[in-house]
Amino acid sequence: LEFRRVLFRSKQVEAASEKKEANSNGRYAIIICSLKKQSQVAQYFQENKDINPANVIKKNGYYMIYFNRGDNYQELVKEAKQMPKPYTEFWITQV
């Protein structure tokens, strides 16, 4: 199984994630992982149950697992920067 980026394996992230649900609307998304095959997505979620909330979008031939979406790019950057280390690898993309 090849992951381009694998993130979020922390009790701190799990606790923070319980505070809200992932927003599934908005022009931008905080991407935490991208996978080439749909079968990899199911396996990723099975192996990484502590990334709740997270959702999937398909873009440019990849299944992108995102933590949150929104219309305000700067607010998403602030939110993403508050993720605990070593889980600071992410990218924000327009969806």
C-alpha cells in the first residue's frame, strides 16, 4: 500500500476531532492524504480510525482524504497550523 502522505495518529488529534464534524462544504479543503485507488481508501480508514472526522473527495485521479473544508482559505490555514506535531504535514487545495 503506497500512501503519498500519511498523517493523524495521535490521541490529541482524536480528542480535537471529537469537538466538531468535518465540514463537507466549501471551495477549499485541508488534505491529509491522497491515494490512487478507492480500495486503498477503505484500507486507510480501517487502519487509521483515529482521524475522525475525515471525508473523501476525488480530484485529478486521486482520492483525497480531507480533514475540513471551507470558503475562507486563511481560516483553514490557521486551523491546519494548530494541528499537533508531528501532524503538521498537509496541503490546502481548491475543490
